[in-house]
Amino acid sequence: MVKVSSASVPTHPKAEDFFIQSNDKYEKGDYQAAIAAYSQAIVLNPNYVEAYNRRGNARRALGDNKGALADYNAASAN
């Protein structure tokens, strides 16, 4: 008989986890929180093109056109 532990196994957050959180925050209009979560996704996956694009959209929504352009350029470089 095999006994299975009921203890949860810790998992490390993945870029996709932060990306999903970001999209939710963006849709709610919380652009600062969305930018922070997109940034976490990018830290975990520096080639995450869609995270750069969407972070650029959030920055543009806040009037940070320079930051948005930098993100769009980073996306196109990947």
C-alpha cells in the first residue's frame, strides 16, 4: 500500500502566472499593478514578447510613451 502525503508541494511562480495576473489587473484599470506583474513575468522570461507588448500598453495608458516605446522595441527585438 502506498501512502500519499497530503502536504502541498511548493511550486515556483512561472512567467505565465504573472502574465495572467497582469492581464486581470490591466482589465480592471490597475495599470501600475499590471506593469509590476508584467515586469515579474519578464524577469522570469526575458524573451516574453507578449509581456513586453502588454506592459507597453499599460505604460501608454498611464501616459509613459517613452517607457511604452522601450517595451515595444524590446518586444520586436525578441
